[in-house]
Amino acid sequence: MIFFLDYWGALMHDYNGVVKRNPKQLTTMIQKGVPSALRGLIWQLLAKSKDAQLEATYAELLKSTSTHEKQITRDMSRTFPNHEYFETEGPGQEALFNVVKAYSLYDPEVGYCQGLSFVVGPLLLNMPDEEAFCLLVRMMNSYEMRGHYTPEMNMLQLRLYQFEQLMEETVPLVFKHLRNQGIRSTMYASQWFMTLFAYKFPLELVFRVYDIIFVEGVESLLRFAIALLKTSHDKILSLDFDVLIEFLKNGLFEPYMNDSSLFIQDAYNVKVTPKKLAQYAQKYQAMIQRQQAEHAAEESLKESNRQLSDHVRQLEGSMHTLNKEHIDLAKELITRKMEMAHLQDQNDVLSQKVTDLTKIVDSQAKEVEEQFKGEIENVLQKNMELLKKNEALEDQMAYLENLVIETKMRYAESENERDSLSRKLSDMRKALGMV
């Protein structure tokens, strides 16, 4: 016992030196358990979370208002409701509210998630709230816990995948039984990884889990998860869905209620190597990439189907319009045909009338011709006589015209003679002096 306490005292005095001299001894001592009185200090030392500047940031964040405050307040009564430190309106609830609220402001993408309260609770039972805030920030960033609470929960999904791979390898019958019962790890193990087993497990077990996490990382949760299934292997195989789900959530820790060291021992009997976890991570990433490619292909297909559906709707609209136009044209064609038939009937009637009238006209023309034939011949005879008379008159007129012309010429000659005689008479008078 003296050596045990001396080791932790030496570790706090010269952490780097002690770990460097014998790194395996730290793991051995952690497995035995950190002294309760020193646990808070050791956790901060292992995580290297002490940060005066971050503590000042925490104090400033407490002055601000978070959009998650109502939800945080609502969840306070559900977090460790049976622990005296976290009684309603007690100092524990105030400290818990402050740390969770401050973190929701410090990391807006994560904001607030109910599981965070169960992670912070064990910290507050071992250190002041400002130190708990600094350690929480360290756990979220350096221990890769942040991915358990982001909207995509990518690290949580990876942890669950690694857990199922380990389960299939180490407890295959349990794995098969759970699959046959339709139980997936998301239905019971998510709360283990999101709350570090603090949601239902006794705090003494939770503290021991935290001890290991700060040395080995969050991956050590996989050891504990598999150990729980191995310990209750036969019982799990004997249960069906409803009872089995309840047992996985609330009954797995019962074998360790009075012996937390046994829980640690069983966890370390589970072989989980970094190389194996890295292989699982590669398989998971390949699966995610494949799913993303399939999802992209599916989305592309959906988009193509949407475009085709739109095109079909457009064609249906066009077809509807064409059908309507076709019906209208058909109606108009029928109307035109009926009009043409009516006009044809009228034409036939008129043609018959024309034929009848033609016959009548032809008949009347012959009658008229016979009736007026004699009169026409008389008129033609008279016309011939008139033509002859006219020709005689024209001959007479031509004769008279010639006679007039001749008379005019004679008159002109007589005028010339008269003018000549007049000049001669004038000359004679002049000669006789009679002028």
C-alpha cells in the first residue's frame, strides 16, 4: 500500500520522469485503480488538461447565454438523479449546468447533446467545474470524443462498427444471436460510447473506466464492451428480443457490482490491438465510400427519374392537348363533312333543276324558232331590199357629191375668169381715161 501511494505521489511530482523510466508500470498501476482522493488530479495529469487560459475562457463563457439552456435545464433532473451531489437545485446541478452550457458556446457545432451531461458528471465528482471544463475540452479534441456528438456522429459510427467486428470475432454466437433477434449495436451500445458507460453503470465502475481511458484512449471502451458480452455470454443466448434489449441496457454490469477490479481484469483479457482497430477503420472507410458512391448513384438515378417523370408529365400534358385538338379537329371534320353532304344534296337538286331548265329552254327554243321562222325570213327580205335601196342611195349620193365638186370647180374657174375680166376692164378704163 505504501508503495502504491508512493507511486502516485512520485507520478504527480515528476510525471514525465516516472513514465519514461517505466512506461508499463503506469498501465499496471492504472489497472489496479487510481486512489479516489487523487483521481481528479491524476486524470488531469494524464490528459494534460490543466490550462489557465482555458479556465479564463470558461469564466467568460458563463457570462453569455446559450440557445441550449432550456434543454440543458430540462435534462438536469435526468442526470444521476439518485446521487446526492446532483440533487435538484444543488451545487452539483449548477456546476453541471455551467460546464455543459459553456461547452455548447465553446463548440457551437456540437452545441448540446444529452450524453455530455453523463460524461461531465464523473468529472465534477473529482474536480472543480473550471477544471472539469478544461478536461472535457481535452477529451473531446485529443481523445477524439467530439465525433461522438457532432451532427454526423462519424466517430461514434466508427466505434460501433469496430465493436460489431470485434463481437463477430470474439463472441460469434452472441453476434449471430443478436442479429437473429434483429438487435443492432445502435440499439444498446450507442449510450455506452456516448456516456462512457455512465448512463446506467455504477459510478465506481465508471471511474475505473475513466482511469483506463485517460491512459489508453477512448478505444479502450471496446475492451469493456466486449468483456461485458463475454461475461454474460450464456445469458444473452437464452434471452429473446424484448427481455434481451432491457438486459443489454440495464443488466450487463450486475456481475461487477461488487468487484470493479474484475471488470478491469476481464477487459484486459480482451485482445484489442491498434493494428486491428486500424484495419477495421480502413474497412469502415471503404464501406462508407462505397455507400456514398451507391448513394450518389442512387441520387443520380432519382434525379434522372425525376427528370424523366417531369418529361413524361410534359408529354402527357402535350398528349392531352393533342388529344383535345384531335377531338376538336374530328368534330370540325364531321361538321365539314355534314356541310359538304348538305351542299352536295343542294348541288344535286340544283343540277337537276339546271338539267330540267336546259331541256325546257331547248324545247322552247325550237318552238320559238318554228314560230318566228316566217317572220324572220320576211324581215330578212325587207332587210335585203333596204340594203339595195341604201346602196342606190349611196350611188346617188356619190354622183351628187361628184356633181357638187364639179360645180365648185366650174365656179372657181368662173371666178378666176371674172377676176381676169375685171382687171382687163380696169385696165381699159385706165387707158381710156375714164378713171
